[in-house]
Amino acid sequence: MNDHAQTPSSPPVPTRQVALIGNPNTGKTTLFNRLCGLRARTANYPGSTAEMRIGRCDRGDQKLEIVDLPGIYGMDLDLPESRMCRDCLDGRLEETPDAILVVIDATAPARGISLAIAAIARRLPTVIALNMADLAARRGLSFDEDALARRLGVPVVAISGRTGRGMDSLIGALQTAVPGHAVLPLPSATNRERKAWIDEAIAGSMGGHDAVGSSRDSVYDRLDKAFTHPILGLVVFVGVMGVLFWTIFSLAGIPMDLIDVLFEKFGGLAAEVLPAGSIRDLVVDGIIGGIAGTVVFLPQILILFFLLALLEDTGYLARAAFVMDRVMCRFGLPGQAFVPMLSSHACALPGIMSARLVPDRDDRLTTILVAPFMSCTARLPVYVLLIGLLFDGSPWLAGFAFAGCYLLGAAAALISALIARRTILPGRSRPMVLELPAYRRPSVRNAILVSWDRGMVFIKNAGTVILGIVIVMWWLSAYPRAETPDTAIALRADAAAIITTDPALAENLEDQANRLELNAQQSGSFAGQIGSFAEPLFAPLGADRTLTVGILTSFLAREVFVSSLAVLQGGGSDVDDDESVLQLVRDARRPDGSPLFNTATAASMLVFFVLAMQCLPTLAVTRRETGSWKWPALQFAWMTGLAWVLSALVFAVVTASTAT
């Protein structure tokens, strides 16, 4: 414990930078959150997809800056996380840290001590934190901190990051730590010799029936047999994930609706305060609308990471990844990829962000590239529209088609992953090597802090990019200003004439005039002109100019497709009743009098929207997670190209079959 109290004339104690390292699943992040709380930020260094968190810990006159490095199994492994740890400790990222804090799982210390030896060998002041000491005690383990400290030559402190036990002693030890001086295994020692030294150190400082990892016939062993069983484990995992996503959909709806209402009110207030003109349109439709379109995803992201943090704390997530590894590895993906891909059914944004669970760089990149194939909630309005057109009056066929959309997306993801691992990211998926963590009670406090951190990263990084894109697209759709059609002027004149005698009819005429005006603006804008120019590109899919504009608009976000069609057909952008839109599209005609949607076109469009990359926010998050624009460019080109080819094939086949 550090007791160097300052006198009024003493100089301030300098802030000491501490590198926090440890194996995965040792409670390292829980300890970091206990020490730093909300005084933390996430940092990515150029050229690296690995991530670290930096936070401040101030207790009285003791001030620490703690750098939470990624969890690693070894300092010398060829992994981005291990390279980042080496670069940090060797001073290649910033300045060399003043001290190292190694977190070891007190219930299974052997692997942690091996990492501690590698840290001590760097001759920096080092402290060992025996985390989860309370859990170890409940399991019958006892340990002599002083004996282990003498063996390692550095301070050893028993702590619990979940309850806060030992925090003051740990901070004091970090303030006074000096480089280790123990006689450790020589660098030339064999693995067997090093393991024997570690086992001897554990036996000499720890007691109890679990001290050297002896197995126990307990409820935990039976849980492991169930959770890692090839069949039962898969059933349990599907059940757990089903409950997780049911919870996300159930809980996220209310806050998402509140966000929509809040920004709607905010936009209405801005429209009242600002004078009519381009500035008001930019603020209301561009900036406020763009921010709303970003923040509305936040409840799903917060709930997802909160629940994943709880699952990881319990120790279950590692066992689930072990089970899924058997399935995913056949397609070049590790078991950890299943959680991001399943997460993408809610929204691709948190799915891609949760790909940080994948330790290997190539596995992680492959997961990020294929995750958007999963059918997210934004596709649902389009599915409802097109399947309703294809199978009107046949609910069973509509249901099978709906399920088929999800299966098609999943199949495309797995096949694309297999192709990627045979071409641009060659090699087999790295087999998972993990030591199953101990079961433990999850920390709600830690889960809240993790979800808060992930939410802030999303808003600060992805949100700014998304906002810029939305503003640009607003300008393309708003300019040049189109003249009000004569028909709309006539309708408004008729409405003004009968406003006192028949207000309902007058309101209806005004709505028709507004729709015609919006349609004219949509057609004459830069976006509309681009649609006319791009019509030949989408003609093989059965799309005319109107559908082409709808498709191009949907590249902002898929769900825009429905309202875009409503506007282009004179239905207004506020049409959100599915049956109204269906009826509107059924009655829509092309210039030659044929239906806007025939069977072939509806089927083609359905396949296109299942497979195409039509979400600019997803591309922005892919850019952030990969650190380069080449990966989102590849993602966009592959997904949209595949969608175009298969959609054109479907259109040709269905057209030929209906003609005969």
C-alpha cells in the first residue's frame, strides 16, 4: 500500500501510465471498468484493426493512466492483438509504459503466469493481479500472495474486479512497483521445463483441490458436457441466441419509437423557427433527419452489447463459440463468427462491430465482409411489399417465401466466405484455441459500461460519416428545384375554392397537389436524372426508370424503397400502411400501360434486395472496423454484383416460364 502523503510544498505526483494485459476471459475488462468507469475512451492506432481502451484512475494523490490492451494467450503469437501488446510494451505505439499490470485468473493461474513471465522479462515495473479471488475462495482455493510474489519477484495482489476487493492495495502497488528481479526460467528453457517451473510456483503458493487444475465432478463439469456437446450444445446455443434477439426486438422497439418521436418534434420545432428556404430544408431534412437515421440504431446496439457482455461474463460465450466452430470452419469461418452473423439479423451495424470477438485478422475480415448478407430488419418492409405482390391471397406460400429470403442470405454469406478464404484471404480458418473460463456471476455494472462505450464509439465515429453521406444525398435529391406542375397548381386552386364548403375534399386535393409536386421534384432532381441515366443498367432486372430511381434511392437505406415508390407513384412519402402501398403499386402502370410490377419483376427485385449492399451506414462501419476503404468497396462490389447477376437470371427464367 502506498503511503507517501504529500506536504503542501510537495510537487504533484505525476500520472503513471500502466499497460493492462492478460489472457481472454480473465476479467481484465471488468477490472478496467472498475478502475476507470466512464473516464475511458477507445483508441485504434493506424494500420491496426486491434483496439485498446485508455482510461484515468484517480484516487487521492494517486493518478494512473491505464491502457487496456487486447486479451492475448501469448506475447509472441502472430496475431494483431499480440503485436499490439508487444508494440505498446516496447514503446513503438507511444512512450514505453511506466508499469505493467498482468491480470491472472485466480481459479486457473497457470496460463496467466506464463504470460506474466514474458511481461516481467521486459524489465519494466510489473504487478500481478490475481483476479476473481472471491470465486477461487468459494471453490476451496487458498493462496499465499507473498510466496508467489517471492517466486516471481514482483508484487502480487489478490483482487476481485467485480466486487472491488483489493483495489486500493492494487493501486498502491502500481505506484511503487519496480522491475522484477526473480530467477525466472531462462529464455532457452523448453516448454516442459517452463511448465514444471510454473506448476512448482503454483504448488508452493496455492492450496486446495483445484490448485493445479485437478478436475472435479461438479455441476460445472456437467454444464460443460451439455454446452459443448455437438448436438445438445447447438440446441442450447440456438435457444440462448433466440432469447437474446427476442429480447433485443422486444426492448428496442420502445426506445426506438421514442427517438423517432423526439427527432420528429425537434424537426418540427426547427421548421417553425427557421424561415422557409434551403437552410431550413437542409437542417430539417438533411442534418436532423440524418442524425435521427443514425441514432435510431442506438437502442439495438446498446442492448446487444449489454447482453453479450453478460453472456461473456458468465463464461458461456466461449463455450458457444467452441460448439459453432465445428459448423463454421467448413466454410472458412471460426466459431466466433456466428455471433456477429446472427447479430446482423437485427442490424448489420452491431453485427459488424461484434466481429471484434473474432481473434484472427483474416477470419475477422471475412466475417465483416459477409455479415451484411444476413436479412436485417431494414429489409422487412421490402419483403412485405414484394412477397405480397407475388403471393397475394396465399399466406402459406408467402410464409415459405419469407423464410426463403433468410435462407438465401445465409447461404450467400457462407458461400461467399468460402470463396474469400480460397482467393483474397487464403487459408483455412484458424482453429480456436481457448481455455474455457470459469463460470461466474456476470457484472451488470461492467455490462452497462461496455454497452455505453460501444454506443459512444458508434455515435462518434460511424455517426459523423453517416451524417456527411446523408447531407450529400439530400442535396442530390433536392436540387435542381423543379417547377410546380400545372396540375398541382390547379388542384390547389380548386382546394382553396371549396375550403369553407367541403374542407375534407379540399384537404384531399391539397394532398394530391403535394404528391405531384414531390414527384416532379424527385424526377427532376440530380438523383432523378441519375436514375434516368442508370435505367439501362437495371433494365435486365425488369426495372424501368421509376423502379431504377427507387433502387438507387434505396442504396441510402433499404427501407427507403417503399416510400420512394409511393412518392414516385403519387402516394406521398408518408404512406406507411402496407396494404395501401401494395394497392398503390398494383395499380401503377408504365408509360406503355403495362404493370409496373409483373411476376418476373417482383421476383427479380426480391432477390436483389436480399443480396445487394444497400446500406451506406454499413459501409461506413466496415470502413471504421477495417481501417481502409478497400474492404467496404469490395463488400459493395461483390454483394451488389452477385445480386445483379442472380436477379437478372431470375427475371429471365421467370419471364421465359410465364411466356410459355
